[in-house]
Amino acid sequence: MRMIFRAVLLYLTIGAGVAQAALTIEITQGMEGAMPIAVVPFGWTGNAASAPENIAAIISSDLSRSGRFEPLPDRDLVAHPTEAGQVQFHNWRMLNVDNLVIGQVTETGAGRYTIQFQLFDVFRGKQLVGFSFPASHADLRRVAHHISDLIYKELTGEPGAFNTRIAYVTTATAGGEKSYTLLVADSDGYNPQTILRSDQPLMSPAWSSDGRRVAYVSFENKTAEIYTQDVASGARRKLASFQGINGAPAWSPDGRRLALTLSRDGNPEIYTMDLDSLAVKRLTSNAAIDTEPAWSPDGSSLVFTSDRGGSPQLYRVSASGGQAQRLTFDGKYNAGADFSPDGRKLAMVHAEGGAYRIAVLDLDTGVLRVLTDGQLDESPSFSPNGSMIIYATGTGNREVLAAVSVDGRFRQRLSLQAGNVREPAWSPFEAN
Amino acid sequence: MKHQLNRLLAVLLLGTLAGCSTMGGDKSDTGEAAVEDRSTTAEGGAVTSGAVDSGSFAGYSLDDPASPLSRRVIYFEYDSSNVAAADQDLLAAHAGFLASNAGQAVTLEGHADERGSREYNIGLGDRRTQAVRRILELHGVAPHQVNTVSYGEEKPAAEGHHDAAWRLNRRVEIVYTGR
């Protein structure tokens, strides 16, 4: 059974502003064997006619976007229990759902709420997990994503990545003038926040490992420069403005260094920069293009793109420098690597037959697997739990984002209502 | 420095006017500003003045559309930074102008087509600017007269996802900046 369905996200008001889904997420290829689950609309006790956020809808959307779950459509819910005593397990067994989520939102004061939820194993008739969270109005979506994480972890054994964010670049043309915007949104596309706007290109957003800062390339001064910016405060710092290329920033896992590409010594080479002293150290030395450094999660080595062998391929070098070792041998184009969080896989842009697609190299076996079927796919970025890869692709004449599960079986598209969106970077887990 | 800048602007404005007279309909901003002959701060913070100085260069005028110097874009093959034989003469003409006008300077803007990885394309654009820089310097241009910037695939000259657009986007643009 192959389920193909659309997850349409609606605009919802939150806090003082409007939480709009800048990115509309559409599931384009469902996953065989996704786990059926029922998420019942949460009960509501409060002054207003309904709860300020539809917590169950957020959870349901999260679970279906993971590709691992197939939430029951609302119209098929046989009952609407909001507390354990109301659950008739036999009704749910008849629907063949394995698990059931119920809960309640209670207003406890002005703009203060308590969200309670319970996850049940329908066949054993027993609670698997249950929690109660206090939350302000502005926290409600985060709490819903956190509940999704708890459910995902309980049922798959792996951490969920719902309470994370995505940085991306959009472009729009108005009155013949192009504008570039760097945004950060929740991983479900909601709550987009502009962190920089420019009339010159913005490129290559990269998250710090604590998820608090983003490094990027800006051409705002008609030359390439690397900045880092605190996402919450907007405070930014110019780190690199050498002659030539200042590109491809990547934070070391310990947050103390930035890897980057500079061409100040004549051609593109990989450097590391100490973020306290701003001293740079050159890691590569080759007449070829060396660029797109990616740190291994343990910080011991970097993978980068180089055409030293005649075509762009991925190489690995120790973080202290030295001889680089070639990693990719399939095809004439492998570039733009991103490490999986466990360090055992690399996602990359792989070209074959004139089509540029996202492929994953298993570093243990050396097997390369192509995951996507676009013509101009680029900028792959792993989710922090390693289950999905988000990337940029084209559809018609528009640039959109897409995500694919690491096994290639599940796909979704993330598009803006107008304009182009590119260069997604999935944040790490939030530092708490 | 400021004096040089003034002289240079005057030269550029004259050159633009010359271009207008031959082209007839050129409505470039600099052309119109020059007609007013005012001593004001122009856009971008540069100061213009009415001083007239023909400069010292001989040979080509920068803005004469009949001059080879009016061609300021050269194109490249896929994943290549080889300058075509046909473009060598063009670069030699630009080099000759720059070598005999020490106050002149260019920014070489390198570009790539949209295919593949964005930062690698920045590398490709950079390599193209370096290839052009080397040729200019071989013909006597001082290194400080040449600045480079690579935009990779970020500033396409032609939109579209096909060969015809890609061919126009793999390029180096020679932008005269003055000093």
C-alpha cells in the first residue's frame, strides 16, 4: 500500500505576530510500512472558544512529515477521548492503529497554559509515555514539537528532530531589482524570521553546533565576506574579508574554529580560522579548486571538494592538515558534502548523465547511493537525527526545497508561495 | 588620489559623451549627469567636477562602441577556465589600455552556470578571473590594477535552465572601476 497525501498547513496566529508557514510542505512520496497512529484533537479548557493552537494537528503533521508514521485522517477518528478513562481500546484496534495520542490544553492564567498528553499502545491497552508541560502562548508550537519528539523516540527508538530549525536563502525580483533574504524558520516551515536582507547575493548559511549562530557569505560590499550572526539578537561579526574568495564557512563541532575557503594565496584553498584570535591556518595546498569543507562530527577531519584529479570529487584531510585522501570514485562530479550526524555517511551533489542529484556515500562500505531524481539538485543538509536530508531543487522555473529520507523511500517538497528558496541548512538539536 | 579620481571621472564622462554622439540614443546616467556640468557629489560618494582633461592614453577610447574595449565579457566552456584564442586579442587590447593608463583599474567578475554545487561554482568563477588576470599581467598590467570577485552562479546574465542560458552565464565581466 502506497499512501500519497498532502499535508496542507494553515496559517495560525501566535503571540503578537502571525506565525505563517513561509514554506508549504507537501509530501510527494509516501513510505510503505509507515506506522498507523491516531492523534485525537486535544481537549480545551479556557475562556476562548478554542485553544490558541491546534496541538494535535501540529503533532500529526510532524509525524507524517517524518515518513515513519501515517496518522489517521480526522474523519476516521471513531471517538474523541481527551483523558485515559474515556479510551475504548477495542474501537481503535478495529481501525488497525497501533498507537493513540490524546491530550488536553488548559488555560491556567493570562497567556499561560498546561499541555498534557498521553501515548497509548492500543493492542496492549497501556500507556507508553505521558507528560504535562506548562507553556506560554509563544511556546505552544515548541511544546507540540517536543511532544512529537517524545512520541517519535518512544516508537522508533531514535530521537526526533521536530524541535529544530532550518536556515535558507530566498530570492525575489521586484521592479527589476533582485533581493536576497536569509531566513530561519521552524523545521515545519512556520515562524520564518528574516535575519538578513540584501540587494547582493547571500550564500552558504551554516549553523554553529550549539544552534545559536549562523555563519554565511554576503556580497553586500560587492565582494565576498564571511559573517557570523547571533540568531536571537541579530548581532553579527565580520570574520573574513580577504582578497578573492571568502566562502563555504563551516563551524567546527566544538564551536572554536571555522573552516572556510579563501583564494588570497592565489587559488581556492581550505583554511581554518580560530574564532578567538581570527588567525587562519591553511590546510590544503594544491593548484586545483579546493572548497566546501565539512567537519567530521568528532572534529578530527574535514571532507572537501577538489578537482585536483581532473573532476570535482570529495577528499578527506586531517583537521591538522597533511595528505588528503580521495573518497569518491563514482562518476565525474561529486561535490558539496555534508556529514551525517553519526559521521558514517556523506551526502553530496552527484552528477550522472547531465543530471545533478543528491547521493549518499556510506563511508564504511564505500557504496554510493543516489536518492533523488531531479535535474539540478544541490545543497544537501542532514537533519540532526540523521533520518532526512533537506536539499534544493527546481520545479518548473522555480527553486524549491525538498527533503528525502536517508533510505530514499520518502520525499516531500517545501515551497514558497512566490519566489525562490535555496541553500537549506538544518540546525543541530537545540542547546538547552 | 582625489585629484586623480576627478580627472578620471572627467575622462569617463567625456568618453561617454563621445559614445553618445556616435550612438545617438544612449541615455546612460553618466551621460546625462555630464551634460549638467555640476560640481556635486554623485551617487556612490564619488565627487564629480567640471574639470576637463583628456587624460594621457592613446589608442582606444573606453566608451567608443567601435573600440574592442567596448567588449567586456568573455565566455568559457563547461567546467573550464581556458580563454578562447579569439578572446586573447580582446584581452590584449584591454591590457594595452590599462598598461598605458596607470590610473585605471578593473574588477574581473567571474561567473559560472547554475549546475552543480554553489561554492564549487564560486571556485570556478574565481579560476576564470585568475586566467584573465594572468593574461592581462602578461601584457604589462600592474597587479594592483586588477581586482577580482567571483559570484559563481549567483548572478546569472541569462535566466533559464538550458544550454543557451548556461553558455551566457559562464563568463568573466571586465568592469572598469578607476582609482
